[in-house]
Amino acid sequence: MQTRQIHLVRRPNGVPVAKDFEIVSSDLAEPRPGEIEVEAVLLSVDPYMRPRLNADQALNEAMLGTGIGRVVSSRDPAIQKGALVRHGAGMRERFVVPAGVVRILHPDPALPLSVYMHALGGTGLTAYGGLLEIGALKDGEQVVVSTAGGAVGSVAAQIAKIRGCHVVGITGSDAKLSWLLDEAGIDAAINYKTSDLPAALAAATPKGIDVYFENVGGAHLDAALKLMNVNGRIPLCGMISTYNGAGEGVNNLFEMIYRRVRMQGFVSTDFAGLNDRFTHDMTEWLKAGRIKYQETIVDGFESAPEALIGLFSGSNAGKMLVRVSD
Amino acid sequence: MQTRQIHLVRRPNGVPVAKDFEIVSSDLAEPRPGEIEVEAVLLSVDPYMRPRLNADQALNEAMLGTGIGRVVSSRDPAIQKGALVRHGAGMRERFVVPAGVVRILHPDPALPLSVYMHALGGTGLTAYGGLLEIGALKDGEQVVVSTAGGAVGSVAAQIAKIRGCHVVGITGSDAKLSWLLDEAGIDAAINYKTSDLPAALAAATPKGIDVYFENVGGAHLDAALKLMNVNGRIPLCGMISTYNGAGEGVNNLFEMIYRRVRMQGFVSTDFAGLNDRFTHDMTEWLKAGRIKYQETIVDGFESAPEALIGLFSGSNAGKMLVRVSD
């Protein structure tokens, strides 16, 4: 049978555009012994994909990425037809892979499946590990989160609230700002597009900053560095200000010296060892309504490029997903 | 009696100039019970003093700083006349202080006293703690040191050699470069003023960088960030490129994310707990000739401002000291 893939066909110049991608049909082989055939259910689109487009994403091959799929045919005794699986097979509508490369998912029936792609997926684990392990968060500390309206930032901000911290979020729209204050219940929020960020951040952090959860870089980082407390930590999760090539230099790193600030980069795969504790905690928090979330789900496999492009104009509220099938 | 102090009389604009300082005479009181009178022997001048000149250094008061002095009169039974002491009394030719604010120094007779102001003093401890504790150096790693010809950098580079590492130094003159290769015995040295630093550093680090000991910032840091290995560490000791206000922005911090790089600021007072181990190790290394050093000693109390100014034009080879008395 024929199936579709999203290919990168040229390297983007700045913000990606539709012409950088193409939808390509090809033949799908039957699964051989030990293999399974999977149909895509949900695909994830994420900011981390942008730097890949200029580096390890091959041209004229399926876009790298993760998703949840359903097994439609299995030649491996450990996986039943109909099982839901997490996979890293990228943007493919249907695919055949060795059974060992997917992980069977047993979603909690009280939660929607989509949360396993964000709060209970890689983005939630990124927030959890980045804040608690890399950020070494202590109860009651002073916390600032950038891109606090996004999939990772919104979870990080709420985990800090659960830990009794004073939490300030930085975001880029008044709608996200209202959501952060009214739904997520953080202590203060700043729209960096309509504020003088250094002044607004200083006003919102009268006790300084112990942990700055960083997704932006540039002027955001410079503003936070001026306010860090001694022995503060900056878990460096992302640097979206640089991904499309229009990066601003960072000028205040010298502030790290006398304040003994630690800044550390990380990726979610560093936290595989935390997965059981994370799944337990996050399932409880979601069921108790202590972690709220927003998701923007676009329908149809062919919408994936436009969903990815939209991330860089802030068109998503919370986690951006593509629904391929029900 | 009358004694002299070096005062800051106006805040420097960029690189300090002679007119920013003044030599002021004043009366010295007799020591009271529990106090000692000390004459300065050696004064330290250091890059860290520059940011202070625009911040916590008071105008029209003695310049903050450390030195070695000799007790000329004691009204405290724990300290004998003639004892050598370390002090933080600043740039004063003679002074009276409570006995408790100095530390008695018992120099090893096989070593010159001046080493207690650099390799066996705060600058040596800064290199030792920064490299081993903050940098978490492991034997045999790939190490780059900036300002490798300076007081801290030259010690850090040689400690890394003692630990079996591959060591590359970055410096600003061919004389320092030759000293690093021929005397200190490091593996490669780069004169950043006459080289294309990113290209030269890449060529000198074919196995990447595990620890980058940072004293400069700006373009130096950007070049190193591109070459860091996964789980690399950047002990942030200084950022001399920014101290005189002409700072260059840093643009490559995003490299820290996928490489999981940790960058951490520190100051030598963080390492008080290491002092005994440091003194033991460094004394052995110096006596065995495993740590070489250069020092630039200017004579006369009144030379202190010019010595400090000279630091920022690289007029020192190694540690800069002022000899006030023998």
C-alpha cells in the first residue's frame, strides 16, 4: 500500500516556510517476523526541531520526530494488534519497524491520550528533570520561567508552584499571561512584548531569582542574570531566540561570577532514569487538577509543516500536536 | 607617625588612568590592647579589582586588596613582633588592626616569600579550586585555559598538566606563548591577537574540550563553546573582556544545550575548605619544579596604581606585585 511522509526538501533561511517541506507518497512493505506496522495517531511538533533543520535532519527523508501510534499489524508476540505505542519514527502516516524500537503505552483511562504527548510525555519530563535535577529546586525558592505559556514552560512553572515557590512567568501574549495567572495560578506574569522586560522582571522578583528556567536566551537571559541570587541555577532548556538565526548576544554573563551562578544545558533523554517517578507524580497532579495545560491540536497529517512553522510565530497555545487518526 | 594610603578619587571611565588614584598621607594611631601594627611587605594587584572600582570600592578611602605584611608592634599575646601575616587591609603602607583579622604566615624557607602572593596565595587557590572542584577535572581530559599567561591561568594550565591532561593555553603575546610552551610545558598555545582564534582553537583541540577554564568571555567563550564535548564544564573565573565596559556579546550559548555543558561562576573564598590540601599540594609541586611561575614585581608603595593600570594592557608577565619593603 501507499503511505505518506513529510520530507524536508531544502534548508530554511530564517523562519521555516511551507516550501521547505513536501508531502511524499511511497510504498509500504509488509512487516516481517519481529516487525510491526503502526498507524500514526498523534504527532508532536516542537521548538527543538528548528536547529535540526539546518543540521542532522537529512534532506528528502521523513522529518525526525516522536508520536503515539496504534499497532495495525504485528509479527512480534510481545505486541498485540491495537496496542498504543510511543515511537520516534518521525512524520510518517504509517510505518513498519522492529517491535523493539517502540514502547507500549498504557494510558490512564481518566486522562485524554493527548497528555501523553506533552505533560506526561517528553515535554513534561523535560520540565520535571530540568527544574528538579538540573535546577536542583528547593521548596519555597524564587523561580522565573521563560516561554511560560509553552508546553515545557507551563509545566515547569506549575511544578515550581506545587513545590511552594514564588513563580514568575515570561510570555509573549496577553492571552497566555491571563492563562498563567488565572488557570495555572502562578504569582506574576510578564508580557515581554509590551513591557520593559528588565524593569518588569526586577519588579516581579523582589527577593531575586534562585532558579531561572531558560528557553529563550538573548535579552531574556541578560535580564535574569542581573537578578540572580548567590548560588542561583539556570537550567538551559532551550534558546529559541537564536534558532532562526536572528540571535541577540548575551552581555551579562559576568554576573555569574560573584553570584556563583550555575548554568547547565540538558535534553530530556538525560532523564530516562526519572521516568517512573515522573509518570507517577505527573499522573497524580493531572488527575488532581494541580497541573493545567493547553494544547493546540491541528487535524490531518498534511498539516504537520504548518503546525511546525506556527510554533515560531507563537500561534500555539500550549503544546502543539497533529492528530492523524482517532 | 604619618603613613600613606592609595585612594580611589574618581570612578574610571574604561581603562583606569593615573588620575583616578591619589596617594594620601594620614596619622597612624598607636595599637591598643588586642591590636597590632603592620608594615606592608608585598601588595597584590589583580584583575578582579577593576569591577570593584565602579561598585564596592568607596571613593576617598584606601583601595581594597590583600597583601603580606610584617608585624612591627603587637599588643596581642598570640602574635609576635616580626611575624609575617596575610591581610586584607588594602593598599596601606602601615596600618593598625585587631590581631584577629590577619592570618600568620609560616613560609617554607625553600620558597621565595612572593609565591605566597600567587601560586601559594589566592590566585593559586582560585586555579586549584576552579579547575578541580568547579571544573571537576578528570585525569587525561582535554583542557583549554584562557589568559593562560596570567597568574591564575598559568597555574590552572600546569595543574591540568600534572593531572595528565592535554592542555591548550590562550594568551595575548608571543613572549607569554613561548613561556607557556617552553617553561610551563603545556601542549599548545595560541596568541589570540595574531591568530584567527576559532580556527586556531579548533586545530589545537582535535578531541574537543572537556574543561574550558574561562577568564575572558566574549569571542574567546564563543570559540570554546563551539568545541565543547558532551558533559563539558566551564569554570567561570573571570570575564576580563567586559571589565572595562567594551564587552562583546556572547552568541553561542545554545551550544551548551545538546552538549550538556555546565558553566559555573566562583570566587576563591568558596574554597576555604580546600586550603590545607591546596597548600600541601602546591608546596610540593613548587619545590619539585612542577609548577613554574612568572612574577612582575614593581618597587615602591607609590607604584601600586600604575601596576593595577598595567594589568589591563598586559604589561605584566605572570603575577603582578608591589614590593613595599623587604
